[in-house]
Amino acid sequence: MKTNARINQTIIELIQGDITQQDTDAIVNAANSSLLGGGGVDGAIHRAAGPELLAETRTLGGCLTGDAKISKGYRLKAQYVIHAVGPVYSRGDSSVAELLKSAYRRSLEVGIENRIQSIAFPSISTGAYGYPLEEAAPIALRTICDFVQSNAQLKQVRFVLFDEQTLKIFINTLAVLSKQHGDLRYE
């Protein structure tokens, strides 16, 4: 199952799969603030990229929540890894939504700064950090749509989602968003 939509010249793609296998210019790592690896997506990317990734991320000095930093991709198909630190979910804390939005936006900004034209995202903060998918998906997709509306450099933004349930939530969210966002069209 796969869904494509377009805003201006940017294709937004939703698929189920393994982010470490993506051939985009960059993949986004749902990293922790140390940038030294961990579980879930973070651990899988570090394992697939090889020990050189850890050696480089040790030189980056960590990363604040809501921010992103870039490294080489090493053994990955992607040339770069953008390490985005999303928030740990806390019900009733209004700052978590802004921090999640910032993690996506900063990933895109870092990509633009490095002339990236295609980027693959996981669902940031919805694993070990506990962010509910139904709340995270609209933040992720709205942030991407708003960003690419004014940044034509990005040709492709792909969400690589771990399981069918996550993919369905993102597909349903994109359908709702397409009714609200006049420039978003399905392909």
C-alpha cells in the first residue's frame, strides 16, 4: 500500500517499509539528544550505517529537542542522515506539539541547507517517546505541506512507516489535510 500526493513540484509519498533501505538523498533519524544511537529507528539506522556513523555523531555535540543535525550516510543508500530529536510525549504539555513540529521543520531546513532534493522520514516520537499517532500524524504532515509550499527545492518527501496501522493513520490524515490544504493534490 502506497499513497502519493503533490504540492507544487514536491511529491509526498506514504509507504510502509524500512527507512534504512531508502534511496533518497537523506533519511531522517528519530534520534535521542546524545546522537549516539539507541533503540527503534535510531538503533536500526546506526546498525545499517556502520560504526563510522557513531564516530561522526560523537563529534556533533548532541542535539536539542526540536532541532536536527546532519551526518554522512556511510553504508546506507542515502548519502546523508538527518538526526532529528523529537519530544517525549507528556499529556497536557502544550510545548510537545511545538517541539515535534520543530523537529520536522528543522530536518527540512537542514536538508535545504545541504542541497537535498529527496528525504525520507519515520514517524518521529511515536515509538519509545510515546507520542500518540493520531496527534503526531497531523503535525508531521501539516508541517511538511506548509514547508514545501514555499520551498521548491525538495522534489520528494517520503514517510516510511513501520507498520500497516501507522501507514493507515497517515493516509487518513493526509486525506483530511487535502480537503483543508488547497494546493495538496493526490496522484
